[in-house]
Amino acid sequence: MKYPVILIPSDQGFAVSCPALPGCWSQGRTREEALDNIRDAIRLWLEVAEEDAAREAQSEAGALAEVTV
């Protein structure tokens, strides 16, 4: 899946965020490093979101399901 990201030049290199995933930020000394780092950040963000959803479904006696959009 592709996610749009925003690269922001800074004195230390680049800050980068993924607007579709609130709070998903990273940085890097070069553009390439920043993009590599945000890929990792996105993977981790999605992993944690999935774990949180599963935990919430269990605590509410609900069920976790998937849909394709």
C-alpha cells in the first residue's frame, strides 16, 4: 500500500510525516534516509494500531474483522 508523505527540509536534514497516520513522523540526514525511516515508522504505526484494535475488540466482547476498500 502507498502512503503520501511530506518532506520538510531542516537544518539537520529532513523531517517527514505521513498525514494519513496521525503522529507518524520521522527524520533523516538525507532525503533517502528520511524516506527509509518513515517506511519503518509507518510499518510500526500500523502494527501497533492492529494490536490496539485486537485488544479493544477483546475487551468489548466484540470481534475483529477486515474489509477491503
